[in-house]
Amino acid sequence: MTPDQHAVVARILSARQQEPGALLPILHDIQDQLGYIPETAIADIAFAMNRSKAEIHGVISFYHDFKMSPPAAHELRLCRAEACQSMGSDALAAHVHACTGIDEHGQTADGQLAVRPVYCLGACATSPAMLVDGQLHARVTKEALDAVLQPILNKTTGGAA
Amino acid sequence: MSMRYQIFVPCDSIARAVGADQVAAAIVAEAAKRQITVDVVRNSSRGMFWLEPLVEVSTSAGRIGFGPVSVAQVAALFDAGFHTGATTHAACIGEVEAHVYLKSQERLLFARAGKTDPLSLDDYVANGGFAGLQRAVAIGADKTLAEVQASGLRGRGGAAFPAGIKWNTVKEAVADQKYIVCNADEGDSGTFADRMLMEGDPFLLIEGMAIAGLTVGAPEGYIYVRSEYPQAISHLEQAIKTAVAAGFLGSNVAGSGKAFNLHVRKGAGAYICGEETSLLESLEGNRGLVRAKPPLPALQGLFGKPTLVHNVLTLASVPVIADKGGAYYHNFGMGRSRGTMAFQLAGNIKFGGLVEKAFGLTLRELLEGYGGGTANGKPIRAVQVGGPLGAWVPPAHFDMEVDYEAFAAKQAMLGHGGCVVVDDSVDLAKMAQFAMQFCAEESCGKCTPCRIGSTRGVEVIQKIRLNQQRDENVALLEDLCETMLHGSLCALGGMTPFPVLSALRHFPQDFGLGSKEGQS
């Protein structure tokens, strides 16, 4: 971690560590502020929480949301659950794959775009749905997908990571 | 004095996902251009999602609705005088509350949906809010418990356990600390009622939890909300602050002399945390591994203390029960399924949205009556009721009445009331494989039938679909499902066989087997 990152983690730990069951809020705070949870933060968290590093690592790796490497500049999450499937989300996913060359859970080599599946965004009456950089879109058509995807792809140098 | 017009544009996240923010901004801009004074209120959604963004105008004859409205239509709406309540524009649906979709509903939980600004305490109180809490304080814990028991309310998260029994267990437990935990980890596809309620009427959940806390003697509460619902989290956090400031939460709840403090916790993308013991582990800061029961959470739950764990809609049903009495609530419904259910019509459906009705209507009334059939006009081939762990129900069963027991008798489950409709292009063998795949992805890994069985399940269904030793593999799949049903620690492994076996039973031809569709 850089000294700045270290200071952020220390501040979060001192603010939160007395709360009952504070680990998830701590991990969320670190990721919100740093974009990911640096490997080297684990020792600090473990020390503050009086738990082993293995336990902290175990919690981080259990949850789909937590990342241990810097995030891509943009993130596309198509809903792949049943309601969205019934309205053509598989075809949208195939279109994303065709345009980007990356698989679900994949990332472009230049770190511009990551694609992650999500299972339900609570938009099941207006399927299909997707999240782009945290912004929810519903009744997504191929054209609507292209309108957000192409500007991102124009910035990438292409190729899967 | 010039005329002011009140215009409502929902702030529900789905309305926003289909352009409500842009429509609201366009209305403000267009009104300014025409020197018309408008007050734009961001209300909750009515739950008629095919009409979103649904813009409403306040008139002396009630609210007049227009939907779905696009930014491009805003100028024409003003030309047609929509802001005055004129009904000539083509997007006009007339008086909103007279709409056939809404008029026939029995909205107890969603009584305020679409009417109020979700974050306005004044709106909430003016529409009956906190009457339940005040009555609970007035009649005391024993009588409040009796009302909940008399109501016949059962857990709305899926398991349908009688709430009164759970409340009594926690109330009778002797401990130095007790907790109320709200399970708001609504991860099932086809469900959005929890999201709508938390975004659209957060004070109702707060009120229900405060009543629960005072009744069972728990001074601390947690709402565990999935991270996919950021707006629900922010609305709850804001509403909690308002409720504390107004004395409905905190050290002296509604003048009762008792404390109830409420905290919002964000999940982290693990579906399994919707299982109550996994959720408790997560709240404690651990991997979301399922716990063996017993001990019951009601006796040893969060941090080992007696804990009342309920779904959002169960807790949100409490204020009306406390206010109007258990008998009032019990009058809705049939058999052992009392009160109302918030059905969610989703997937390939023409009129998707929220339908709150007393138990006892039929699936056909829901899907064809309210839902209007599929969105693309093709025949409905099946509906998956109760989320990814729910059975695929064929049209031959659409006339059964919707209650917990009737569904169980057909090896299906009502669950949380989500209905995902699919048309005749669906491949149910593929959906069965998806169910196993999803279980493999989301299994916490603690028990073998779920952890290994789901992966083997994917492989076996693949072989069946590829016609590799089909008959032997079908027998193997049935055997595997039997093991998962009876040997899994929780509902994820224990109910993944529901969609798989129902697909196999009702749609054998999708698996390359030659018997007739729709047999039971």
C-alpha cells in the first residue's frame, strides 16, 4: 500500500473497529475509498480486529463484491437471472462477448472494461436489466446496450486480459 | 396569485432506470419555458412497471396519470394541458386509482405506494403512519403479541413459518441482549417487492421493526440489505435519521420509555446470505456459511443472542396488524394463509408489476388477468413461482388457488410471491441446468449435497441434453435430487431440485423424453 492508502485504512479501522460485527462495513469502506482491498491491508485489518489474516482473507474471498486488485475503469454487469433470460439477456450477453472478446468475469488487457454477471437487480418487471458503472438500466435493447458500450470500447486498445 | 400545479414523477429506482429523472428534469425545464409554476414531487412507484415512468398530476378529481412518458413527449403533454389534468394526450390512463390493475387490489402493505414522498415523515403520518406503533405502545407488549398471533401472519420470505410462534419464543427467551434482524437480501429473480417497499415506504419497515423490538424486548435491530439495492439502503438510512429525530426510534420510542436502535448493513453479493443463519454469520463479520439448526436463531441468533429474524414484508405487515388488530388482518386470505400477499409479475409478461391481494386467487387470474399474458403475445409455457428455488408450473395448474398449502400439494412453493413468466421459446432442460449452475455458483460450500451435488447436477443434465445414456442419467438426476432434497443443510441445496424436477416432470420432451407435456 502507498502511505496514502495506509492512512485511509487506518482511519477506517479506528472509526469502525468497535462496532459489533464490523468486518463487512470495514471492507466496504476500504473498497469504496480505494477501489479495491489491497493484499497488504489484510494484516492491518487482522491486527485491528484481533483475527487471523487467513480469516480476513477468507471473508474477502467469500463475497462476490470484494475485489483484491484495482478495478477496471468501467464495469458492465448484465443480469443473467431467470426473469432477464426470459426477455433475451442471453442474446445481450452474446453481443457483449462479440463486441469485447471478453468472457463474463473478464477484463480488457488495458483495464478499461470489466464484465461481471449479476443475478437479479430487482428490475424483473422491466427486464432485461444491467448496471453500467453502478447506473441501473432497464428494458435494455441491443441499441441501448451499444449506446453505453461503444463509447467505452472506443477508449480500449482491445484484447482480453 | 398564479396557479401552481403539482406533478408527481416516481423516484423508484426502476422508474429511474427507464428515464424518470430525465422526464422530471424535462417537465421542470418545459414548465419554466412556458412560465408555468409546477411543483415536481418524487413519489414512490405504484408498482405498475409497464407504465413507468408514470407521471401523475394532482387534480380536484384525484390524480390523473400519464405513462409511460418519455422526454420527447413532455412538450406535447404541456400542449395538451396535462398539467391542468386534461386527459386528451394519448399517454393518459385516466384517474390512477381507478385503474383496473390497482382498483381490484387489496393493498395493506403497499397502501401508500405511489401516493407519498418516501422520505417525507409528514406524508407517512398523514397517511396512517405510526398509528400501529402508537397503539402497540398504548396496549403493551403482551397484547401486541396477541394481535400478531391472532393475525395468522406467516413469514413472507418463503418458509411461511407462523410469526406469532417466533415472536413468542424470542419474547420468552431470557437474555441480557436480544435483536431484531430484517432479512432484506432479496436475491431471488422475479422478486422486487422488498426493494419497492424499502425505497418507497421505508418508514413502514422502521415502524414494523420498532413494534417488534418493543414487543419481544429487543433494543437493537439490523436491516441487512443486499448491495444490489443502493437506493433502498440510502432511503432507509435517511428515514432512520428522520425517525430518530422525531422520537420514533432511539432511547425512548414513541414515549414508551423503551429503546430501539436501528442499523442498516450492506451485503456483499452473496445470494446465500438470504438464508437466515448465513445472514447472521455475515452480520457478525464472517463468511456466510450456513449454521446447523438447532439452535434456532430465536434462541441463539446474532452474536449468540435471541434474535427475531424476519423478511421485509413480514415486518412491514406488523403496523397494520398493531393498528387495526389481528382479526382485521385475519379476515383476508384463506385456509392457513391469512392476510395479503405481494405477488410480483415478472419476466416475459405484458403488465409486469406488483399485485397485492388476499390469498386465494388463482395463478390464472394473476398471470392472465393482471399480467395480460406474455409481453410478446406468445403463449405462456410455464411460470416459475417463488424464485430460482421455486418450481416451474405448467398452464395445466394455473387454476389452482394461490395459498401456501395448495402449492405445497403440487410440489411447488409460493415463496416470496415472485412469478417469472416464460413463453414457448423456453428450453426447460436448459433452465434446469441453470438452476444447478446457480446453486453451484452460490453454494456456501458447507454441506456436501449442495456443494458437490450442484456441480454433478450440471454435468448430468448436460449429458441428458446431449443424449448420452439418457435414461440412466435421468435416473441418476432423480437420485441426485433426492439426496440434495433430504441431505442439504439449508434451502439452497434442499430446494434447487424443485425447478429441476418440476421441469423434468412437466416438460419431459425438453429433456428428449417422450411423454406428454403438462402432466402432473
